[in-house]
Amino acid sequence: MSTNFKRRQVSGRGIPLPGNDIDTDRIIPARFLKAVTFEGMGEHAFEDARKQNPEHPFNQKAYQGASVLVVGQNFGCGSSREHAPQALMRWGIRAIVGGSFGEIFFGNCVMLGIPCLVASQADVEWLQKAIARAPQQPVTVDVETQEVRFGDRIIKATVSDGPRNQLVGGTWDSTAVLLEAGAAIEATARRLPYVVGY
Amino acid sequence: MARTLLDKVWEAHTVRTLPSGQTQLLIGLHLIHEVTTPQAFQMLKELKLTVRMPERTFGTLDHIIPTADQTRPYADPLAEDMAAHMYKNTKEFGLPLFDMASGRQGIVHVIGPELGLSQPGMTIACGDSHTSTHGAVGAIAFGIGTTQVRDVLATQCLAMAKPKLRQVRVDGALAKGVYAKDVILAIIGTLGVKGGVGYAYEYAGPIIERMTMEERLTVCNMSIEGGARCGYVNPDATTIEYLRGRPYTPAGAAFDRAAAWWKTMATEPGAKFDDVARLDGAAIEPVVTWGINPGMSVGVSQRIPSPDSQPEPERPTFHEALAHMGFEAGQPIKGAKIDVAFVGSCTNGRLSDLRIAAEVAKKGKVAKHVRALIVPGSQQVARAAEAEGLHEIFQAAGFQWRKAGCSMCLGMNDDKLQGREMSASSSNRNFIGRQGSPTGRTLLMSPAMVAAAAITGVVTDVREILR
């Protein structure tokens, strides 16, 4: 596996997005799902929220070019649409730090090599405010050591063993890994009564 | 040691433990639809891979399907393009597609159980978060993203971590006018929209056990709205009788052998759970959401809560919800004016849902200012409803009788809210913009409550109409 698949750490400018329970319909409204490719999804990230709120962080000049998104609780809940992380990725997001994540969204991010790390409510709020004060300063998301560094402060930010191993080891592009099981896949199927016939 | 259904299904489908520590899990049934698969097929082609077990994948068309005029090409060129890709991809990879001509088309989570494709003891995946629905038959079923759809097509497997298990017990008996939808909204209201993250939910207790399969499908459908990626009910006599005689279940002696195996997959007495939650079912009244996620709900006799009554971190979302919905804290939900009524979706688009909505529709006419749609969950549901004359009851009362599809649940076809319209909806999500208008508003409730709101024009306690 090529080393450029490894996501040991991601460094870049931050963008804070306050609020809890931001769902994937909000990240990318369903009408933009009428497409047979993911191309162009980036320009529709948070489209309705941005139109309704000119001050939306994704509209702010200071955050253009940012790559580390900092969010609240239950970010990405709702629909399984991979269009949501695809839109964020194509907008420029490379890593997300938050209070907690919707589970399918989290998994979809791993499949795209986007680490999502969980930090405490207090640390998330601190980081959001710190980035707002110094948007040009880089945030470093260290997946391997499970910490986020901003200026001289280090906060703890965790990601469970499985996804962390995938991201750090560069095995998040899972098709190749799953194919390695070879005939064991069919052997497992043959043990199932509904596959072989009851 | 006594084992749970989750333990047994997980073990039976484990191919190996991956270097990452996750399980390589075999997927017994893969369901696909037109919205989350074109990119997966494209990736498959780029990788020069085939579908590993084409006999284990079934497709349908649901999200973008017009429910009024279904003449091809569809009026919306983007919808037509997505349908055309679905035809092309399923043909190229040799996968069955339940299209309009099949007579079996419908919402993927309605047709899976209805055709007997979804069976106890299976692992089921689909590029749609409401795949949790299929857990009602005793399967472990979860939604996946498009890149994972590619994985299932290419390898029939997923890399997954086994979730923790919470048993959610609903005790007592339901009052008249209270339905499965009210039960799951009450569960989400109690445990929260993120309470289930990291968990699978096993629904149990006397109320769940007495539920029909269609009611169980409604409950499991909204597991994801409580944060749980999958939810299931243990297979029992109700499950077996529901599956008997379905097109894709075995027949004759093979059915009995299947049923015997299904029963062995149920959670054993004395099995341990990571957590147990209990609800008093007798205390549940018809539930209505007032906010912008499915956990923001109240009983129909209650008032909209004040943000000040909430823990501090939740308050901004409450303020946002009140502002979006145009509600005041302390206002009763009953009497809130609606503009649109929608009965349908993978949550509540089955025959029993249409029957109860029709029962209410008989009591009046759709209010003059209300646009009311009945959208059956599948072609089979539509035919069965028409055979009973339900469509005539609806039409006589002023409801539009539409063709099967996802429709106004997410507004990917022409069925959308306009502007700030307020919708009484039997669907599953009240997220901002969900029903097709960025400023549209959604009140989730049972199909009976939707029908009641349609004829009175305001949120109404259906028990007063059914009395």
C-alpha cells in the first residue's frame, strides 16, 4: 500500500462549525443527490444553510482554504448519503474534530480517508473559539497519537482502534483488504443455510 | 453462556478478523437503489471488478420516481438519467431490478420484507440509512455509504466493528389510537437522537411481541433516528407466519426447516446486554414532533418545551428549532396549522398504515387549505389497497392517490413542500429542508394522526376523531 494512503496526521487551517445534531440533509440537501458522480458536490456543501445565513462559516473569507472542520455533538446524523462527506472533502476538508458523530457518516469518512476524532465538549468549544481568533494558524490532527495541536495547546481527541488502524496503516480503502480473504468469503457463505438452501 | 441474536448472526457471518481489528462480515442480502449506487458501479468498473455474488443483490427504483406521471422519459432529466443508469448498471452486472414493469417496484425497505427477501438470521446492507427496517424480521441490517456499496458488490463483505447491544423494552399495553410510530417516537424522545450511537437496539417486551410485522417494521425503521445503526426484533411465530408464502421464502418442507433455523437465531433467555432501557407503553399518547430532529417531540396533549428546561448544550438547537418552525415555547402542539399532509415512506407506507389512514379519512374531507397525498410504499401495497377500495375512500375525502415511491419523505421527485409550508408527515425525518423546501417545516406523526390533521387542517388528537 502506497504511503500516501496513510493518515497519521492532518495539518491545515481550521474552520469551526458550532451547533449539535447537524444532519447530512443539512450538509447536502437531497436535491443535489440527483447526480451519477460525486463531482461538483463541494460547491453545494451546506448550500441552504449558507444561503439563509451569510455569516455561515463556509461563507466566511477567513475560512476559505481550511481543511480541519471542528463540530459539535452528533455531527452527520441522519441519511447514509456519502454525498455528505464527499461534499466536505471536495470543499477541502481533510479531517474533522467533534463532540460525537453519526455512525454511518463516520464510517463513510473513514472510507474516504477522512479521520473524525472525538474530543470533549469543553475542548471542542475551546478549539472553535481559538480558531475563530486565529484562523490562519494551523491545526494538527494527530491520528496516531490521538491528539489535536493548536498553538502550544494539545487536546486529547480519540478515534477507536479499528478506524485508527485503518487510517494510520493506510488500509482505509477497504476493497483490496476485503478481497484478500479470497475463498474464505465463499466458505463462510457455504456455512449459511439460507445460502446453500434450507 | 446465553447468546443474543446479534452474537449469533455476527459469528455466522464472520469471514475473518481484519488487521485493523474489525470484522470482515459477509452480507447475506444486498439491496440497491438508483441514488446511492451509480458511483459504486463506476468505481467497480474502474477497478475492473465484477459483482462477487450477483444472486445476493436486488435492485429497485424508489427515491427519484415521480408518483403522478411515470411515463418515460421522466419529465425531470436528472431523474431520468439516474433511472437510466440503474437499468444500465443492473443489466451490465447481471443483477435483478424490480422496475415498474415487474409489478414489484417500491421503496427498498418495503419490498425487501414484502417479497420475503429479508429473512431472520441474515446480514442485510443497503446504501440507505433506513435499512435498519429489515431488523424487524430478525436480521442484522444497516445502512452504508456508496464506497461500502462498492465493497459489497466487489466482495460481498463489509469491514465492520461489532456494535454494543441495548435491549429496549416496552412494557404494558398501548392505548387506543396509539401506534407503532408513536412507540418509536417515544423511544427516540426518551433515549435521544444520539443515544444509540455505537449500539444495536433489540426491541422487546410485551408491546413489541404483540406487534404485527408491519408495526415492527415501523419501529425498526427509525432506529437510525435514535442513533442506532441497526435495530431488530427476535424472530417468533409472528415473523414465521408473515414470511410464509412470500415469493422469495422457501416453500413446503424447506419452509419448515427455514423456520426451525430462524427460531434458533433468537436471543436466548438470560443473555446479557450492554444496556437495558425500559419504557412504560401505557403512558405513550399520540406523539408529534415539533422541532428539527426526530427526538424533539411531545405527546399531542402537551406543550412545546422551553429551551430553558434543557441542559445547556442542547439549548442552541432548541432555539434554532423554535425559530425555524415558527413556534413559541409553551405553545400547545395541538391546533398547529398545517398546509400539507403526507402518508407514505418506508416508515409508514404499508397496507396497515393506509388502512388506518382510510379509517380516519372516512370521518371527513380534507380541509380546503390542505394538500394531502397518499403514497403507497410499493406497487404491491398499492394493488392490495386498491383491491380493498382504500383509494376510493381517500379520493372521496380529497386525498390524492399516488404511485409508489419515496416521494415527499425527502422531496427528490416533484413531491415537495413549497416555501415555509407546514407538513403533517408519516415519514421519518423533520430535518430542516428535508421535504424539498429549504424553509419547509415537518411535523412527524402516525398515519392516523396525519389523516386527522388533513381533515381538520390542524394538529389533532386522532382519538377524538376515532371516538
